[in-house]
Amino acid sequence: MTTASAVRLKIEAALATKIPSALSPTPKQIRPVVESGIGPLDCLLQGGVPVGAITELIGPECSGRTSSAFSFLSRITQANKVCAWIDASNSFDPPSAAAAGVDLTHLLWVRCGVWHKSASQLSTRFMLPEKYLAPRIPKKGLHGGGFGPHPRTEITGLSNAVGDLLQPSLGPRCVEPLRKPRVQQQSFELDMQKAESRKVTKRSEPWNRIIQALRSTDLILQSGGFSAIVLDMAGFSAEVVSRIELSTWHRYRVAAEKTQSSILLLSQYACAKSSSEVQLRLLSAKEIGDETTVFTGIQPRVEIGRRRFVPSAAKVASMRKPPQRESGASWDARTTWSGAR
């Protein structure tokens, strides 16, 4: 009885002139990596963030997505390499990035949805309402866990409101005739057109920002010269992000492999699917309780959701999908004012 290996060798020998190695999987070369600056995360990724691929950082708010991206960019910018931050939700804070060690002179910041009228005045034309954004985590405790306004500001305007209530009524007398305001007739078709235009603009507000972010990423990948590109879409809900076609992420993966650029995708939901090389799921971080009255930092926790190829000793892996196992890591992300511990 012939074995499967013998049958495979006969078939490959018969098709050697037309299809070499027809039934043998093509070996895959493992990509080079760059250290993220976080020791436990580099150990989990067996070296660092892959180069020329898409890495997804998925997690809720205050889970350590942005701090992990800052740590990765600080390593690259300190090596005099140029990076880009595509800010789709307009939430990037340059002072926080500089405090984390990012060299802002080597960072291109692309703000999507912000229209400058002048150098000193910004328009709120593209500010998104809360319903298009991901819901915030409710904070417990007095005034939102200590982050609310001061109690002294709650009585602002109370004296004016009480004064208005105590004023005598200045309404018209009963013997005087009341004049009814004249209602101007408006065109029903014109009102319907205005209502439809408002609906279209409201529906397209969050999508316009995403389109600007995707087009900016396309231009940066085509121009080349950027070692790392961070696409920040963490503020958008799943209904908006899921509208992005999967062909877009496949195009980004091919362009990143060609230009050897590392793409970091920050979101709360999985977007790139199979086009991402590594998918990291950040869980809700724990607060560090070193001090009772001062916030000193958080303890992020991360797990590998999926990974295309696992590095081996020979640096060559089979095309077959290896068995997945659950693995995770955690580290301490302290604030700048807490100092070295």
C-alpha cells in the first residue's frame, strides 16, 4: 500500500515541468521586528513589532493603546527615523507624546476633520456628536471618581435664576387685546430639501473623517520614507469602522511590505481581519495604588488575538496555520509626575 508521501512525490514529479512543488507549501520568511520599548510586550511578540506589516491594537479606553504606540514611536524617532500619526478622531496630544520620549521633529501629525480659518481660530465644523463615538466608560465615585468639576462651580448662575423667579409677572392685562403673531408661509418642498440635506450631512460626518484618514494613509504609503505609521481610529464605534472595505487593509498590507513600514492600527474593534500580521487585544487596565491621593499610573494587560506566522529557530515557517494558544503579558505604565520607582 502506497503512503501519502509517496503519492505526493509521484504527483509532483509528473507536474514538475508545469507546476514545481505543486503539493508542497511555500516556505514563509519571518519578518524583521523592532522593539516596542516595553519588555513584557517584546517578550510576548518574540522580539517586537513586525516591520512591513499591520499590527492591530484593540481595546477599550484607558487600556494602554496610546501609551504603547508612544513607546514604539519613541524608539523609532530617537533613531532619527520619520513617523506619521493619522489622527482620525482628533485626540492626539503632542505634550503627552513628548513626555513619553517621542521626538516631535521626526513625527508628521495629520489631523482629520479640522478646518483652519486662521492661525489663531479653529472651526468646529467637523466636530462629531457623541452618538457617533464609542461610549465612554462610566466612572464611579464623587463627581466621576474625582475627575468632575469643583463643587464651588455648581452654584454658578444660581443667583440670577433665583432673581428671575422673584420678579413680578409682566404679562399683558386681560382687558387688552392680544395680538397673534403672524405666521409666515413657507414652502413645504424647500423645508423637505433642507431636512434631507441635514440628514445627509449628519450621516456623512463620521465617514468623512475616516475617508480623510484612509486617503492620507494611502498618500503616505505611496510616498515612502516613513518607518512607522499610526492610524488612530480608537474613538469611532463599530457601526462606523465596520463600513471600511477589507480590500483597503489588503492594499495597505501590500504597500507596507513594499515600503517596509510598520502600520499600527488603534481601534476598539477588529478591522483589518486577516490582513493584519499581529492582533493584540488590550484588556481593561488596573490602577496602580502606590499613592492614596495621587494617580501614579495603570497596569495594562495584553493578549495575542491572532498571529499569522510564529518565529522559529530556523526563521522559516510552514504555510499551514499553527495551533493557537492563549498567552498574555502585563506591565506598569506610570505617569510622568510619579517619577522613577
